[in-house]
Amino acid sequence: MNVHDSERLRGLLETAGFESTEVIDDADLVLINTCSVRERAQEKLFARLDRFNGKSRESRPTIAVTGCVAQQEGAKILERSPLVDVVVGTQALTALPKLVLRAEQESVPQINIEPYDSVSFPLGIAVRKDPVKAYVSIIEGCNDFCSYCVVPYTRGHERMRPAFEIIDEIAEAVASGRTEIHLLGQIVNHYQAPDIEKCGFSELLARIDRIAGVSRIRFASPHPRHVTTRVIDAIRDLPSVCKHLHLPAQSGSTRTLERMRRRYTRDDYLRLVEKIRRAIPRIALSTDMIVGFPGESREDFAETLSLTQEVGFKSMFSFKYSERPNTLAQKRMPDDVSEVEKGFRLTELQRLQQGIQLSLNKEMLGQTVEVLVEATSRRRNNEMFGRTTGNTVVNFPGEQRWVGQLANVKIERIGPNSVWGRVFDV
């Protein structure tokens, strides 16, 4: 979501006459787009600002802070750092060019963190850096208020974007050469179109699948409570929908899940996994896990380990719990698991998950898989990389001209995080 916000902010600024530069010392405007999902986001912001300390207003660029930390801290940012000229919250992004101009003309800091309901952006405004993927927001905000999560406080209440607006943006992205569409929303599968009757998430997927030129559809992040039979059927039946589902568990302990306000139990989650795999046997499942949540005992953590082993996730994002401002957990639940114990649990969980990933990737040896070529490998200039429909990263010798094409790759080597093979057909 933050990457896509940056794409839209860049487009707004270019429309206002700015040109981007890779050299920060050449910039007239520096924009810092922030996230507060993790701890220390504020400190990272002020660390970035340190490079401008000691410079006069005339000798430094205009500095704007946007995103979740801007929404969360508001005027406190201006109080802490006189370097900041503009603060723009998550729901006021379209106001950025006007606020920058006003700050430069009046030499007075500008702030807008008002909770606007509009989720519309001008069509084609996003400046997409990725030549293959297009991020498309379908929902902003969240109404679920999980006890650890800051999103409802920084992105506001849940607002649905009109389906026709989503479809128009995807058609525009495909026309510009992007063939993989990533749908974004805090609970993406909670979508209900405000402009088309009975158009929920599964129907939206079907409408996008019919857009000429869309080769793959991915989405993040769904909530397990809203994975319906219709959503499962859409993943199974629609050709362009990737056979990969990110299904955030957060914990394997029912007791912890209740404290997290996730509104499902361990057994509910496992029954859902069984239902999904019965319908789509080869689907790849990934997840999020938090360790060291307030009150999490060693027994609770052992249930997270056992759920991880039982499900066999293809990949996992795992984190140590950290208090986030304004959340129920921060207000009512003492952070009573030590940092040392959190670190121990995280290491144990990640070691288990690495072993599972290695085992699953071994099953790919000798198989031929279809890969959407994304870019040159980060490690070797003579290699390319892409992903399978199940989101496995595949590296292979190739050519830059293949970017955006589908390639058949025979897998010859594997690791826990990616596999390697050779292309025999593009």
C-alpha cells in the first residue's frame, strides 16, 4: 500500500510540474512517505531528517512527510523537527502539491491530516516503476480493530472504491504493458462494490479476469473470516487468479487469537485450510505470524509452531510483537514477554519455517513451471527472475527482453527462499 501511495504521490507531483531525481542533493522537494505498522517508524523518520540539520531554509529542500506516521503524529512532527514544511495524512494525499506550493510561498509549515472519505484518484496518475506489476487499491481503511493493529487509526474506517473506477484503472495499467494486477486492501476480500449491486470480491475478480491482457491477478491481504466458498471457487476457476493465497494466521493459539481480537479459533483456521486445499489441492499458502504477543505463554507459542507444521506454509512473514500507538493492546495489555524471549521464539519459528520451505521446494526439482519474468536477478546480471503462480521466486539464465513474458522453466536447484532452473520455452 505504501509503495502504491508513493506511485500516486509521484504522479501528483509530476502533474504539478516536478521532475524526480535520484540525487537527493539536487532535490527542491524531499518527500518521506512513512509506515507505522512496525516499531521505530518515527525514529526512522527523524533519522532521515538528520542529514538536513544545520542547513538554513534557503539552502535545503522543502521537506514533506506523508503516510501513516504523518497521520498518527500530525503536528507533533512539526514540534519535534523545524525542518519539516508539510505534513500530509493518509486520507489527504491529493492535497500534497497545493500544500507544498503554499509552504514555499508563505514559508509557514502546512498540515492536513483530515479524515476524508474519498478514495478516488485521477485515472492514470500513478507513476508505476515496475514494468510488469500494477498495484491497484480497492479498499482503504479497516473496521476490524484487531487489538495489535494501528491501521484503523492511521488509515481510517473502511471505504470501498467504485468497481468501475477499479476496472478503468486496471485497463489503463494493462494498456501501459502491466500484465500482473495486485489488488490492495487491508481486508481485501471484504470488498463490496458501492456502484454495482451484488458485486462482492469474487465477482470483482471475475470482472477483472475478463479484461483483455490481464495474465495474473494477486491480492493482499485477505482475512480468514471472509474467505467464502465463492472466493475459493473464484481462485480455483478463474484462469488469471494466481493459485496462491496469503492467509494471515497471526498465532496458532486460540487463547492468543482471542486476545488479538481475530474472531476465529485455531480450529476455525485449520478447517478453512482443509476446505481450501480440498478445492485447490496444489494451492500455495502463505501467512503472517506475531510472536511474543502480551500474555503469550510458552504453551501458546508451541501451538503456533504446531499450526505452522500442520499447515505447511509456502512462505511466512514473522515478527516480534511491538506496541503500536492507540491500539487496544497498547492501552490494556502489558507488554510482558521479554525482548530476549521474543527473539528466541522468532528464531525458533523462522528455523521451522525455513525447513518447511526447503522441503516444499524440493518437490519442485525436475518439474517444469510457468514463470512470469519480472526483472534481472539482484545477484547476477546474466540471470533473470520471476514467480510461479504460487509465488515461488525462480532464478534462471535469461535476457532482459523477456521481462513481462511467461517462460517455462525446468527446476534444477532449490533453496529455502527460491529455486533455480533453465528456460526451454518463452
